[in-house]
Amino acid sequence: MESTTNAGIRRRERKNLLIGLAFISPWIIGFIGFQLYPIITSLYYSFTEYNLFSAPQWVGLDNFKELFHDDKFYLSMYNTLFMTIFGLFPQLAYALGIALLLNMKVKGKSFYRTVYFLPTLVPIVAASLLWMWLLNAQYGIVNQMLGALGLPEPNWIYDPKWTKISLIIMGFWGTGTTTVMYLAALQDVPKEYYEAASIDGANAWKRFWNITFPAISPMNLFLVVTGLIGSFQYFAQGMIFAEQAQSIGGPENSILFYAIYLYQNAFSFLKMGYASAMAWILFIIVMVLTVIVFRSSARWVYYGGER
């Protein structure tokens, strides 16, 4: 009797499993066809010489060896790291500062929150074209304002010293999503902590450093990890600015970012094997940095449930 009951339970479990698999089969098919297969294929191509028009020729580690003797590979990595260090972290600090202001009890704060979030609704291409006009050396409003103040008027788009800085400035304009995420984290901080700290005589800075910052540290971890991944894939804005300068890497390759150089090798030079090798090097770099951030997070990330 017991064996019959167990057999019935197993049949029900198998039936439920098959029904569940049937429901998620569109996702499984999509994952295999559009993610898993391209990943495996790119790994194979990274060990071949392939140009789309002839069969891949196995070359082993030659693509990877060539990468480490490619000056543009190092230049693109430098440009990408520059954007990560001087773009990502200052923009996170800026978004946190704006979130702190928007979290204050002032009249019309809903309006201010909407205003700061609106730029994120503008498509990247449209925003890049807009900023190219704003940063135009002759007619742009930014240089007009700088000139009115008696300050230097850089040639933002065509001067290699200013191209990356112009993209960083544009990035500050689009931090609305990050600001909203910080704002959500700030609103989860218990108000009792601030009241107790005020009674103990803690000033605003001490309340921020000892209460606010530890409380929102999980959000910091999330934004740092996702920001690192995104900054190493920086592409669209750099490509649009570079096209204005009539060069895929911009003036003197000053905005030849890693993703742009990968795209150039794949679709301009048709070096698909070489581009695949670049993609896997990028994956390894991002994975290592992500692991380092997670390993270090035990020192600076605080979870409310921990003791």
C-alpha cells in the first residue's frame, strides 16, 4: 500500500515538473538560442581566425597573444578605466548627494524628484546629440557661460584632453535612476536612529557617517557592481561623439573605449575571432573585479539583520 502511495506521489511530481517545464519552455528556448549558444560559439571563435565569409581556422591562443602586443588594446583599456574611476565613482557620490537633498522635508519635493529623474527618460542617442550641441566649442551654451565668467572655453569634442571629460559631464546629467535608488534606500533608514543620535549630540556629518552611510551600504554595493559592469561596456555615447569627430575612436583615439574597439575589430575589420577573444578578456576582467568587490564588501557593507 505504501509503495503504491509513493508511486502516485512520484507520478504527480513528474506531472507537475512537466507542466512547469512547459510553461517556462519559451524562456528555456530563448536562453539556449540567444544566450547560451552565442556564449559557447564566441568561446570557440576566440581560438580561431574567422571573418564571416570563410570557415573558422583554428589558431589556438594566437588571438590572445596578439592582444597583449596590441597598443590599441592597452589604450582602449586605459580609456575605459579612466571613465570608470573618474566617471562612475564621482557620479555615485553626486547621485547620493542629490538623493540626500530630495529626502529632506521641503515643499514641492515631488516636483524636484520628477525633475531630477526626467533626463533618464531621454534615449541615449538623443541625449548624446543634445550634449554635443551644448558642448559645441563655438555655439554651445556651456562655452557661452564659461566665456561670460571669463573662464577658458575648451574644444570639448575635438580636443583629446577634453573628450572623456565631456562624456563624464554628460553622465552626471543622467544619474536620475541612481538617485531614485539611493532615495529608496534612504527612506528605509529607521528614523529612531537619527532621533537617538540627535539626543546624544551628534551633528549632521556624524549622523550621516555613522547611521546613513552604513544603512545604505547594501545599495552602495549593488550600484558599484552594476556600475563597474556598465562602465566596462561603455559604448553608445562614445561612438556618437566619435562620429562627430569623424573617427571611430575620436581625436587621437581619446575615446576609443574597450567596447568600441571590440566593435571595430568585429564589424569594421571583420576579425570575429579577435573580437571574441577581446570579449572573453573583458569577461574575465569584470568577473575578477566583481569578486574583489564582493570579497571586500564584508568590511564596508552592513546588513540590518547581522550582529
